Amino acid sequence: MPGLLLRDIAHLVTFDADDRELRDVDLRIAGGRVAEIGQLQPAPGEEVVNASGLLVLPGMINAHQHLYQVGLRCIAELERATLETWLSGLGQLCMRWWRDGYFTPESVAALARAGMVESLLCGVTTIADQHYFFPGGVTAPYIEATIEAAREVGIRLHAGRGTMTMGHRDGGMAPDETCQTIDEVVRHSSELISEYHDPDPMARIRIHLAPCGPHVDHPELYAIFAELAAEHPGVGLHTHLYEQIDTEFCRQRYGRTPWQVIGEAGWHRDTTWLAHMVDAPVAEVADYAAAGVGLVHLIAPDLRMGFGLASVREWLEEGCTVGFGTTGSASNDGCNQLGDLRVAALAHRLSSADPDRWLSVRELLAMATRGSAHCLGRTALGVIEPGAAADLAAWDITSVDRVGVHDPVAGLLMTGLSDRAELVTVAGEVVVRDGRCVSADEETVAAGAHAALPPPA
């Protein structure tokens, strides 16, 4: 792979240990990694990109996503619905699609491909997906198809083997027709690890074990997954927690908090990251930090469901590892992580009358890069420094919609007619150039995803 030199970068945000920001600097990529930063001269055969009008960041990492939900945006009857109503409506629609032959590995791959291209275009270079929906309890190759789509598009993927194992007949909250046995889940999870998981620090594909939540999964499964992950370096543990619906469930069924329930199953470890955490007790936050678990903030779906604001400032103050994500499009209506960061920058100003406690743009961008990388156990990602993965995202700061911006980093979130990145690289390969995806044809991907959906009712 030929080298790449970004010349005269207008503003480079490294998110390294010193949080360095550099101006009018060059960056060399070689062998899929950042090779040098400084005042550099082109090398023979190296592609040179004029970056004099660009703001460059590490590629963002979406630490919690459900890619199959790209086909479930803006459902009219669920526009204003609380979580239980939304979950029931979503499940019924997906089951109907499955019975009518529209929920297949091929359709899941087509929808995931669209979500991946959308993600690349807004500067996301790694996605942690969680596929937990297996209608009829059948292990069809939905995750395998999603992995192949990621390979085609050129994005990094942490493919989560999601689960629902505790249905209504067992006292859980999942529809029985969507549940699988623990034995089947473990069998398939082991198969995915053997076939696809790559523990290399520069891996394109990794597998993580991702039960949907304590309200729909047996504690026994959490314990088995903890043991399975411990046997395979780089396999992480991920679940929804404190999503409101599981809080009361755990109190009534187990007499414990959700955090205590997963702790008894061996999940209080630094290979675990947790999504939502909207009603987590503040008194537990120090325990999250001590255990080294990652916490993923999901502002748009949390607001969409009426959850309110998670206690992100308290997480940061206690020293927690904090990442950022979008969750699935059924509750987010998009894969645009940059747009969600803008929402977070504004929404968290309601959490305190003290402006010093509001989340800053740089704190939020650090969550979406370095923080998410640490959640996933990927310290070579989410940072720009020699030896790190050459996953970069760059935006034009000279356009008419950014006239008058004094701080280009704040301007990235607070201004702009579009969140499209100008340039994106994954492992040094250009996947977005001049604001267009070049690793996959946008129109073809969109047409394929539209064709995979059932006709409008």
C-alpha cells in the first residue's frame, strides 16, 4: 500500500496523552499506521494531499450500534412512544418482516452496508455493533453477513453476538418467539470467535459477547460469557444497563441493582463496556471507575425515549472510561455520530446552572475517539501519534458555513450545513475523498438497502 502525506494540516487534534493540538503541520501514513508528524517532505511514490483547509481528528468510534435497525427509521406509530411501547412495536414489525421473508441475512447485510457508509461519511471509522434479534429463535447468519459487509465497505467492526434468552415464559421481558437457548447462543458465539475474531491490535474485525440486558437474559448466560471472553484475548463484554426497564426488573426479580447482577456474573472488569446507564445510582459511579468498565453515552436515543440526561459529568469526575455512540436507527433515526455530539453539547447545558460543569466540545470529541477506543480495548485507535492506526477523519473549515469560526474544534460541532467529512482513512486507506465514499458506491448501496425493505404498507 503506497504511503500518504497530509501536507499543511490547518488544525490537527491528536487526543494523545498530552491532548496536543497542532497547526500547519504534516502527517505521514505508512503501513496502515501514523508514521510521522512534523514538517515533512514528500517521499518517492507517496500520495500528497493538500490539507491546508482541513481540521483533522482521529476517526471516531461508535461504541454502541444496532446496524440492522437502519431499516427502521421514523416509524410513524412509534414517533412518540416510551420504551416498553417502542420495544413491543419494533418487535412486532420485525417479526412481520421475518414471516414475510424480508428479514434475511441478505437484507440485514444491505441495511448494515448503508449504515456503515453513512458512518464513514460522518467520520466514524470503527463500529461496535450488537445484533440481538434472531426471530423464531433461529441462528441465521445475520452477524456473518454484517461482517462481510464491513469488509466490503472498509470500516472496522466489533461484531457483537447479541442475545435474548429469557422470554415471558421464564419471567423475562422478551417475546418468546425471539428467544434462543443458552446452549445455542454459546455454540454460535464460540463459532464466531473461532472464525472471525482477530486479537491483533490493528484488527479490522473483532467479536464481542453482548447479551441484550438483564431483563431479557439469564444471569447464567452473563457468567458463561464472562468465562468465554476470558479464554480469548480481545473478546470484550457488552450489554445494555440501567436503561430504566432493567432497573425495576432487577430490583423485583433479584433484589439487586443491574450493576450488582452482572457483577455476580463476573462482569466487573476492564473488558466490559455498558450502554445507556441513564438511571445508574450516583453512589455506584466510583465502583464503575474502580472496575475499569467503559460507559457509553447515547444522548439521542436517551432523549428520544424520554430517559433524560445520564450523569456524564459525574462519570468523568470519578475517572470512568467514557465513550460515545448512536445506538440503532430505530431509536436514533440515523448513524450520524457527529450530529449526536452536537445534541449532547447543547442538552447537557440543562444539567447544571454552572457553565463550568457543562460538557465541552473537546470532552465530547474525546469520548467519541479515545474514550470509545478504550471502551473497546483498542488503544491503537482513537488517537493520532506515531505507531497508532492511521484512522483519520478530516473536515473542511474554509466553507461558507464556517465563516467567522474562531475555534475550529468547537466549530466542527456547533456549525456546518453538513456533517460530511471531506477525507476519511481506515488503516491508511482512503475511504472518503472530497466528501464522497470511494470504498463503496453510495447510490448503489442506498438502492440495495431500499430494495431490501418491504414495500410501504
